[in-house]
Amino acid sequence: MLRRTNGCMLLPFGALMSDKPPESRRSTGSLAGTSTSPTRALALATISFAISFAAWGLVGGLASIFTSLYALTASQTALLVAVPVLLGSLARLPMGMLTDQFGGRLVFTALLAFSALAAFVVPLTASYGSLLVAAFLIGMAGSSFAVGAPFVARWTPAARQGTALGVYGLGTMGQSLAVFAGPVVAARFGWEMVFRGTGALLLAWAAVYFLLARNPPGVARPATFAATLAVLRRAPTAWLLGAFYFLTFGGFVAFSIYLPTLLRAQFGLAPADAGFRAAGFVVLATLVRPVGGWLADRIGGAQVLSWVFGGVAMFSLLLTWPSMVPFTVGALACALLMGLGNGAVFKLVPEHFPKDTGTVTGLVGALGGLGGFFPPLLLGVFHDRLGAIWPGFLLLSLTALLLRAANQRVFRPRDVAWTQSLPVGARQALERVRAGAWATLVMAALAAAIVVGSRNLQHFDAALVGYTFATLFAAFGISYRYAMWLQRPPTRMYWRRGWQVFFSRRELAGNTVILARRALLEFAANAFIFRRGRLRGLAHWLIMWGCVLAAAITFPLVWGWIHFETVPGDLHMYRTFVFGIPMQDFPVESAVAFVIFHGLVWSAFLVIAGVMLAFRRRMIDHGAVAVQQFGQDILPLLLLFAISMTGLMLTASYTWMRGYAYEFLAILHAATVIITLLWLPFGKLFHVFQRPAQLGVGFYKDAGDRGGQAACRRCGAPFTSQLMVRDLKVVEQELGFRYEMPAGGHYQDVCPRCRRALFGLAQGALWQRYLNDRQGGGRG
């Protein structure tokens, strides 16, 4: 299993479970006098964090009791709830600095004891003013994140820091526990007992933590507080990490706070229903946080964040849709992505700031906490000024795109360099993970498009659900295989260079015209096939356009994107709806209606004609017969023929045979279509989706021709473009092949003709040596 470190590879899982951190095993120091292990340190810190967050959330959880007790206004209640949360966020920076200076053991123990004292003070208050002071003091418990995170990071091997910090983040569920359980306990034993019990628990756990926890030895710390503050001045990347957490954790907090109000106002949900849905958002985002850290350990935190920000930019647009199903899909997807992002951000902190982990963690945590209050205020402003909140979600999407661009520029190059340094097998494992993520994203986007395009499945035909799931599977499989194909070094080089050439500033306008011409000639007209033979080209052309026409009709109808209704008051007129929007009326008995409603018949005729021509070539062309394979050459044609024939038989059944055997034919047709869709990612028809990438190869060749030719090092003759030679050398190195010459130069500097000559000369030299050895042995 692959694991990542700052400078080494493949640390075993036992490194996390060992009683000694890797730093002590690599140095002369030891853990004499301590039995703390990374696992124990993680458990102690997580429990401490959960208890502290439970105390932090008590004032908000019992706010309704204080409102009744002191007859508070809405503004006073809001201030009471905000005071501990704001302090808990702002105090993270100084607490992180203290952790860097004095270690997590002492600082966390002091924080737990202080939070216990604050919890004992709350029941002693007798006025709103004194309650605000007590709430302010108990807000310090919210700064516990900045203490425990560097403590865990320094105890954990670099290869498992993301996973460990993700597990540590589960402690945020302590706040949820306080919000849900606090009022229940208060109703039975009184609210004073809730705070006293929490204070006693905090004090007892402070003693346990102090006795069991140990600071990791050999950890370098800043010399002074001035040196600590200097990090924030000279390291803009720390502030960028804070911006990342501002969106991921701040968005999580904002949704958890504002979502119940939003659901009640926008969709009219009951308070209990809205609260249950908000709880689902919180639980999902919290539980996937360790998954985000785990992924960051394996593919790099920057690469995870690239996916997170891209996904948030896309799925936050669903939140602008004023309908429950798209909004729910968007909200749950954002919860998943933000949870993954929360786990990934703190993988980057100890990587880039190993000496100042606490300080940067405090900064990042503080910005993340503050981020939880900015979105609700912004949504409220949009609602009051514009009467709509969708601009707020659009702003969220744009912010995610900007942060993704910053991540790609600042952090991702380091992950890419690390990935390229891995062994071939490890890189292949990462490529499978990355391809699976792309495929999942594409499938989820298609599912969301089906829901939105059919107006919350209002125009979705449940009888076609089999087709829908088959297309979702095909979308996943095709995207996975396509992503794996693009990650192959030769394909990746062609792909990247092709786009670079196309978007070059001087050639963009001309390239656009060339792209349109090549798309028309090479794809729409299949000119590259007609050059191999007229009948062969005609067969491809008929099959291609028959399939394109069938797909253009079938999939929008299956997904509910297009449907037809009779015009109210006129049964002889049909109305076309696209995505639920009325577009065009036409008479039922018109030629237009006949062409539209028989579109699949015309596509079936095209496909059958093309298949017949293809089979004719397979039977009479001896070259094709010699190399053809059933799975790659015959089966695709049989599937296309079966789909077309069963579709025509359905039409014949309800048109001329009064529905005879219609149900059987419908099942048979559905089976052939579904089998073909499931087979698409694995069979020869996958090359249809690869073919458009050929356009980039054309631009690549054009750029090579303009850039000059490479001369053979042996004969001096030009043989290919200099661009091709340079890229081949890079690709071979990525594949693990080294063809550098001992005396300088490279194997790719020799033309193919001279390579064959050199190969023959080398063989001749070997035979000459062999014969000389035999003759010398015979004379001896």
C-alpha cells in the first residue's frame, strides 16, 4: 500500500502503531520514560477535542432556555450564541502559537482546566451581562482544535498525517452532541446540572490527559514568539491555506447553522424536518473527513483539494435551483466535498510548516471558524436587498473556482513532482484512484442533470429506469477508461501538447478554423475512412450517423429532458418541451410529426445498412478475415444489428400487427440496448469516444512541422520534428526506460534507418566475437 512522506516512501502501517515515532527511530534520541504512541496520542487528542467542542456548543444548544429565563430579544440571543463561537475561532491563532512554544501536553491540559472553570461559572450567573461574560470564557474551548492538531501531526509519521488529522477532526461531533443532547439532559436534571457535569468531566479529563499524554521528542520549535509571528508575515502560503479552510470548514459551519432556516423559508419544511436534514449534512461532512485525510496521504492534499474545489464549484450551482431534489443533491454533494477538503487541508499544513505547525494551524483554524459566519450574513443581505439567495451560491461557485486555480498554481506542482518520482506500480495505483474519482464525478453530474432536466423526475418515465441505470454505468465505465487512457504518458503528452498548441495566442483564431474544418471532414464526413476504401468508408458513415441520430433521440427522451404533450384545447396539436420549457407546436398528422416520431426507424435503417456492408467486407476481404476477432470485430456489429432489428419489430408490432408480441419485443429490445450500454466501456466501440482526441494530434504535428526537423546524429538526415524527439525522451523516462548514450546523446537522436543499421552491426559484432572465441578455443 502506498504512503507518502516528505522525503521517503512506503513507511509501513506499523509506524503509526509503534511506540516510537519515526523521528526518534531515525535519531539517537529515544522515548525513555514515556509509553505514549501515535495511536494513543491520537485517541487522547480526539477525546479532548470532542469534550472541548461539546462544552463550546452548550451555550448555543441551550440558547432557548436562556431566552426564556432572561426574556431576551432575538438580537440578544444571537449575540449570546455568537460570543463563544467567535472567541473560539479567534483564539485559535494564539493557542496554536502557545502550542508551538510549550507543546500540546501542557497547553491542552491548561485549556481543559480553564474550560472546566468557565463551565462551573455559567450556573453562577444571575443576569444577561454576567452570562455573556461566562459565555465568552467558555468560548475558549473552541480553540482546542489549534492545540490538538499540531500535537497529533507531530506524533504521526508523515505518511499518515492526513488520515490521523482526519480522524482527529471527528471530534467536531462533540458540538453536535451538545446541541442535541444538552436540551434533553437539561429538561430532566436542569440546565445548571448540564454545565456542572460538563465542568466536572473537563476537569477529570484534564488530569487524565496530563498523566497519559507526552510531547513527541526531538521536535524543533520556534525560538521566540517573534519568530512565530514572523512566519505569518513571510509565508503567504499559510494565508492561502487559511482561505482553503475558510471555504471548506467555513462552508460546513455556515450550512450547519443556516440550513435549517433556509429549508424552512425556501421550501416550507417543518422545523423537525429541516433540523433532521441539516443533521444529515453535518454527519456526512464530519464522517468523510478522515477519508479526505486518507486520500491526501495517498495522492497528495493538493490533488484532493483540486477535486474538492472543482466539485463545489459545480454542485453549488444546484443550490440555486428552487426545487427540493436538486437542492438536496447539491447540498449533500457539497457536504461530502467539504468534509473531504477539511481532511485534506491539514495534510498540507505539517508538510509545508513542520516547525510552525501550531501557529499555521491556529491561523487556518481561525479563518475557517470565521468563514462560518460570513456566508449566512451574505445570504441574508442578498435576501433582503434582492429578494433571492441564489447569487450567494453563485458566489460560492466562483470562489471555489478561484481557490482551485490558486491550488493548482501553488501547491499541486509539488504533488505532481512527488507523483512522478514514484515507482511505476505506485503511479499506476494513483492513476486508478484518480480515474475512479473522475468517473464518479461524471456519473454524479449526469445523475444530477437527469434530475434537474426532468424537473425533479416529473417528466421521467419510470418504465425506462433500466436504461437510465445502464447509461449511468456506461458513463462511469467510459469516463474511468478514458481517464486511465489519458494518464498514459504518450497519450498525456499528446493531449497536453495539443491543447497548448491550440490555445497559443498567435494561432488561436486560425486553429479554431482548422478545428472546424477537420471536425467536418474527418469526423462528420469520415474522410479518413473513405481514403481506405469507398465501401468501408460508407459502412462507417452509415453506422456512425445512425448511432448518433439514435442517441440524440433516445437519451433525452429516456432522461426526461424532452417530452411531448397535446396542446390544451386542441387534441390535434403536439407541444415539444425541452427541460420542461415549451418550445414548438406542430400538428399530429403533419409530415414534421411523422419524421420526428419515426426518427429511430430512420436511424435503424442507417445502422442496418452499415452493418451489412461491414459484414460483407469481413467475409470477402482476406486481410480482414485473417485478423478479425469475435469480441472485437463481430460482436459490436451483432449488438448494433440486434438493437436496430428489435426496434423495427416494435414499430411493426404497434403499426401493422395491433400490438402482437409487443411486450416480449419490448423486453428483448430493452435487453439488447442495456447489454450494449454495459459493454460499451469494455469493447471496441470505446474507440468512438477516443477518436475526437485525434484532432489534438493534428495540431501537434502542425506545431512540430513549424518547429524544425531533428537531424540524425549518425547520418545527419532530418527524420522527424524536434518537438517529437524531446517529448519522446520525456515519455520514456516517465515509463522507466533510460536510453541515454554513455558518451552523450540519446537513442532518439538516431533516425529509424540508422537504428536498423546499428542493430545489424551490433548483431554482426556479436557473431564475430562468438566465432573468434570458438576459433581461439579450438586452437587452444
